[in-house]
Amino acid sequence: MTTVSPSRADVNRRRILDVALTELLRDPDASMDQIARAAGVVRRTVYGHFPSREALIYTLFDAAVDAVEAAHMAGREGVEDPMESLVRSTLACWEVADRYRLLIGLAQRSVTVQGIRDRLTPVRGAAVEVLRRGLEQGVFESPLPATVLAHVHEQMLFALMEAVNHGLLAAEEAGRSAAVTLLTAAGVPASHATELVAKLSD
């Protein structure tokens, strides 16, 4: 089988994206000029792949959502218990989302809120099914239907990411805190939620 090597343009694009992620996480206000210099290319090369800074940020955000979707699927794979599924998928997502969390704020400037919600539809749909199953089994308890509860969970996760960004919550504790928070929002007693998350995150 013949292996096709990536073209120089593909290599440049990948390098620009990798460097842009690093630069934007270091400095959310990094300009296209800064990113070009860090990537070792001229500004025209960056604009040849991404017509604007917003387009570059959206591409990074799109990749982040793909990674979150894959992590969410991996976290709940083969898990029948709704509580365990919620915890494992949240912890798995956070490991990925933690690296991209600063992009959430940037994406909110470049992508409409509806655009962000639309892009997260597959993850939200899977979360709804876990919550619905838990509500039907009685392991979750909420006055809200599963679809609304999933929306609330999503907004809570965004808020927790922002709390980390602002130094209000330690990054190394945030994943476990997120899982406990989602469980308690779904009606699980805090003591039981804390114990379960500690057990599954060991």
C-alpha cells in the first residue's frame, strides 16, 4: 500500500493550528501576527489558511467540540448505571475541555451562542438519554425534564470553566467538582455524589 505524505500546505495548516492553540491559551489576545511568528511562517501564510482570526478560533473550537464528543462517548461506553455514566463521561470530557477551556470565552466572541449550542447537539443528545434513563429509574430526581436538565448541566459546565479561567476554582480539582455538581443538580445527595466521584476518579 502506498502511503501518501501530507502536502506542505497541510503540514503548515496543522502547525498553525497547534501553535495558535498554544499561543491563545497563553495569551487570549494573541494576534495573527504573533501566531505567524510563533509558527515560523509569514502572516500571508496564516491568512491563506484562515481568512480571519475569528475563522481560526472557530476551527480550533470545532476541533475542541470533536474531542469533547469523542471523550463523552468513551466515558459512557459500556456503562449501564446512569450515575456512573454521568460521572465517567463528565470526567472524560473535562480532561479534554480543560485544555480548551480558554477557547470557550474566545469562541463566544467569534461564534454565536446558538452556533455553540448547535455544535454541541450530539453531546447534549447523549446526555439527555443518560438523564432520562436515570430519572426513569429513580436514581436522579428533578422537577425538570431530561432535555431541560441537560441544558442546565451544559451551562453549569461553561460556568465552571469560566471559574477556572478566573482563578476561582483550581484546575486540578475542577473535573471532580464538575461531576459532583452535575450529580447534585440531578438530585443525588452531595455526600453520595462526592463519594462516587472520588471512587471513580481514583
